[in-house]
Amino acid sequence: MKDLSGKWVLITGAASGIGKEEALLFAREGCKLVLVDINEGGLEDLSREIKEAGGEALSKVTDVTSKEQIDKLAREVEEEIGAIDILVNNAGIGLSAELRNTTEEEWDRLMNINFYSAVRMINAFLPQMIRRRSGQILNMSTGQVFFPVPTWGAYAASKAALATYSDCLTWELRRFGIKVTTAFPGLINTPFYNDTEARAASFPQKLVMWWIRTLGSSPEKMAAKIVAGIKKGKRRVIQSWVNWLTYLGRKIFPPAFDIAGDAFALALGEKGGGTASRPSPNRGCVLN
């Protein structure tokens, strides 16, 4: 898909962050957009920006945790434009909490948004791609798949599930002419971390947030890598040398990662040996 002009691209989580920047870049490539998010105001602003620049965009307010709403979205898209060419599963949330203090409600929310929403979106739009024997899918995982940072374990696990699913899907769909790309962003300075930054209490936690804010990449740069990866039909888009180091290094010298994991757990973990009181389901959760 070197030439994206005229292609219909559907993006979930399009109202902000990397999703918004992807939409703007696709529009500049001459693509037509279906913008999906639960944030109606953000969608309206983005749609207006694209249209004022001469692009074409449809806004669809959708809760991607709801199978019923996803099925409704698929029917509406088919009725209004026919079929999409590219599906970008960008919607996601994060959670900073030790595994022992992660509630079942938080696990459910993470898995529903970070994993099952992508599965349901693919199930809804894949049959058309198979019939046409063409299409491309982008699934947004995380660089933490290569090194899951302590206190981010539940988030990393939900994204690891998506990465494994995406890898297998790549191989299974190749014979239908459908390409699957998995993106592995690392430290991206976006509103994704706002809530986590506000909760940073210890010096190591504050140091990590400083690292992200000062040295983290921008959503614009990550979006550019993703769009370029889709144009080239890449199977994986890995953000930076840090992610490549963890991707390759863990295979070469696993003991180093055990040492680093122990150190991060001591620095970032919650003090005390007991289990924390049951928090609200939204504790530490931030939208992607």
C-alpha cells in the first residue's frame, strides 16, 4: 500500500494522542477517515480540522468495549461507505499498580479496552477484507511487551495478549492478501501519563515521570512511524533504540532483565507487605 490516496481508514481512539496524529497524517496522504472514539467533543474537533484542510471524515461515537456498539458501527460503515481498507486499533488505557493490588474490575477494564476491543473490531470488519482479499490491520501493543516494568504488569499483560494475537493473525491472514502490523510504542509524552504523574510519590517514581516527559518521544513521531510502517507493509513497528534493545537483548542475555526487573520493583513498588485497601475501578487508569 505505497499509495494510500483514496483509501478508507478507520481509527479507534482517534480523538487524542497517537490516534489523532495518525488521523491527520492519513488525511495528508489523501485517505478518507472513519474516526471512532467515545469522546464526542474530541471527534468533532478533529473531524472539523480534517474537513477544513480539504479532507473527508466521518465521526462515529462508539464505546469499543461494547460488542453491540461495534456491530452497529460496522453496519453503519458498510451502509455509508461500503468497506474500509485499513483498520487501526489504537484505543487503549493504562494502569499503574502492583499486581497484588490490581482489582478484578481493573483487570476487566484493561482487557476489554486493550484486548477485546481490537478482537471485536477485527471480527466485525475482517469478513469484508477476506471477501475482497485485501486490507490492512494495525494493532497497538506496547514496548513493555519486551520488558514489563513492575507496577505496570497488568497493563503490559493486556498488551502482550494483543501482541500474541496480532502475531498469529499476521500469519493466518497472509493467504487472503491481508497484512497485519503490530506497533510497539515506548515512552511517548502524551496525556496517557497525566494521572500516573499526579500519583507519583517517591523519588524513583518522579524520576521515571521526568524521564518520560523530558526524553519521551512525541505522538507525532510515533504516528509517523506507524503510517510509514503501514505504507511499507511492515509486520512490526518498534519505536526506538530502547525498545529494540529490550526486544533483542532479552533473547541474548535474559539475566540482565531479571536484575533490572528486581531493581525497578524495589524502586517503584508500593511500600509495605500487606495488600492495599480496595481502590476504585478507575485508580491509576488513563486514556491512551
